[in-house]
Amino acid sequence: MTIWEPQPGPQTWLISCKIPDVFLGGGRGGGKTDSLLGDWLNHVIQHGPNANGILFRKRYKQFEEIIRRAKEIYLPMGVTWKTSPPMFAWPHGAQLKLRHLERDVDAEEYQGHSYTWAGFDEVTNWASPYAIDKIKATLRSAKGVKTVLRCIGNPGGPGHSWVKGRYVDPAPPLIPHVQKIRLLDGTTAVRKRVYIPALLEDNRRLLDADPEYWQRVVESVSGNEALLKAWRWGIWDIVAGGMLDDLWRPDVHLIRPFTIPKTWYVDRSFDWGSAKPFSVGWWAESDGTQAPNGKVYPRGTLFRISELYGCSGNPNEGIRLTAPEIARRIRDRETILLQTLVPGNTIRPGPADPSIFSKENGHCVAEDMAGVGVRWDDRTDNSRKPGWQELRKRLKACLDNPMEFPGMFVFDTCRDFIRTVPVLPRDERDPDDIDDESEDHIADEVRYRAMHRRATIKIGKITGF
């Protein structure tokens, strides 16, 4: 008797996939959880008692539906369900543990463990890949089993950005891609991955058994078109419920680079990071004169014209440069900018992460950078919530035609901004703030510049003589 068999499409592709690191994602109702449970079952069939698996969710209560479905599939095969600790045990010795990882540091408790299969359900619930990568280090087998990592999820959530950057963007769906990762010891590791999309149409069993399913989903989103599109079509360029997704319009806010007029003010902003990424953004501020693209923007409108992002290639992981090393890279970039985008202009010190001005053992990052000729304005406004609101206000101003208030535009060459900022998730506990576990380093640097008010010199009539 056949208890479970894969449906044609994503479920079949997953269980037959030989790539060690797979993400199956897309719209609601695509049969992703069944795909994950079926892939583990196939792993057991292939490796018998040598199969040792572990399946994660962010919180344990999220396992309720998974456990119910897993019991339907596994228990008729003679598998035993154990509640403490939660796991499915096969008669020949294979086992699948169910565990939750609410905090990234919880993953460190698994050091020394060995698994042949690891799965993450709704992987976009993790704001960074830290926990996933820690668990991946436990994939090993003394029996020669080829170990695998399997993740599933929908667009959106705190981890939308890193999942999209790691799995969705590098190659078209179903096309394996190889990513080279720079390790902290200076060596390079190769990661082979593939993205398998899954949509509602791929789950014929659900559509036949419950034809009104999608109508209930439509009713549940209360007119949120962005969320509806993300859930229906698995569109990763749309994030619903984020800090900026309701305002961000790539066709409006992204523009082709142009040479900055000499009368416009040019400066840079900076968010410090070593173990975490650092971010430098170069900005041009309109003085109300016509731009080379023929348009006139309100005075004070900001243009992000270039960027330097210190990321290792792993989301949210820095490249551990010293302050002078970063400063030298800034100088090198500005040499190029002064020859290309801002000829005849001056690049001035702008706002920076307030932490760089704090002295430790008699030194501070700002002084170390100044020693290489890169200085910063220490009058940074680090207000988080007002900063996000200022950013929203500027993005909204760009949607008016004609514009009445200063906005913010981004040159389409600023790829790391485009990858991380438009998809910033709100903090679940405080919707007026951004989830600080997300990849928010560029956003912080942008926030500093959006809130920055340049010092002005007032000239008045001198009296009293």
C-alpha cells in the first residue's frame, strides 16, 4: 500500500534532486510541507538506519500542523511518535527530531551533533542565516551518507532578503548555481544550491479537495494587494507588511546614473561594521536646478549615487577590515567618483554611526579613519523611528507628479541597497521599527543621511557700532 507519493512538479523535483542545498519556495498552498516530509521519507528509504534527520521551526507551537500531517504519513509505516523529546523513530533505527530555534544562539547547542538530513520549515522566519549555517555544520556521516539541507518558505518575513539573495537571485529557477564564499581564514568555500518554485497549481490534491481554499486566502489579506501577489505567485520582488514595501516603486525610485551638477551638494554617510558588514553611501543633494536627465527635482532631494558594502558574501557577515583599511577603500572609490559622477565637485564628510566617535583605550574609529584622510560629521541623528518615517516620507514624495517635497532616488547601480532596503521587515513587537536582526546596515546608513541637517551659516546685519 502506498501511503505517500510525490505529485508531479516541485515535489517530484525535490525528492529526486541531487543538489545538497535546496530551497523550495513560492506561493501559499503549493504543497511545500508535504514536499519536506516526503523528501525525508525518501532519504530514509535510500539510507535506512543510517538516516538521521532533524527538522526545525522558529517556535515549537508552529509544529502542530506538521506533526499532524507527519503522523498521517509515517505512523502507518510502523513509525513511532515520541513526545519527549519530540521525534519520529523508525523500527530499523532511523529518526527524525523536531526542534525549534527561536534565537540564533540556540543553534550553538547543536555543536558536536551529526545529521544526514536537516530541514527548515518557513526558513524566511529567521532574520539571518546564522542558525541555518550553524546547523549545516552538523551535516556529516561516518557511514558515507550524502548529507543534504532542505528549506522551504514563502516570500516575506524577517529573512526574505537573505533567502532571496542566497537562493532566488543567483540563477533562474531549477538551474543549480555555485556560490563562492570567502571564509574568515582567507580560504574560499564553494556552495552548490538550487531554487525550486512551487505554486498553488502544483498542488492538485488541495485544489481538487478544497476548491474554495484560495478564496479564503483572498479574504484573509483584507485587500493587501502586495501580500496577495506574493502568496499567489511567489513573487520575491514584492514583500508585504515590510517597512517600505507599500511605497517602494522600482520604476520610480530607481534611475539611471547621471553626472552630478557642480552646484549640487555631495557627501557620504557611514555605518560601521567589522564582524558585521559596514556600509558607505555617497549622496548628491539637489539645489533645485535642472538635472542632466532634463528633470527638475525639489531642493533637498537626495540621490544615492554610489555605495561600498563590506559584506563577505554571506548575508549579514562582514569582512573584518580595520578602520584605516575601510578609509583607504573609501579614498580609492572617491578618486573614481571625482573622475566620473562628480567631476569638479567636492565630496564632503557626512553623518556616520555614532559609535565611531566613542573612544576605547584612548582611540576611536573616527580618529583612525581621519588619520587616513577620511573624516565624518559627528552631528548624526540616530533616532530610529523618526528616521524610518523620514525615509518613508521621502519615498512617498517621489510618487507625486509633479513632486512638491524633497524625495529620495537611487541610482540603479546601487545593487546592495536594492537587495536589502526595500524588503526591510518591521519588528513584530514594535511595527514602527525595523527588525534589528535583519540585514539593516545599509538602511541605518541611509537613515543617518535622510535625517541629516547640514550646518548653515546665517549672515545678518551687524548692529551696535
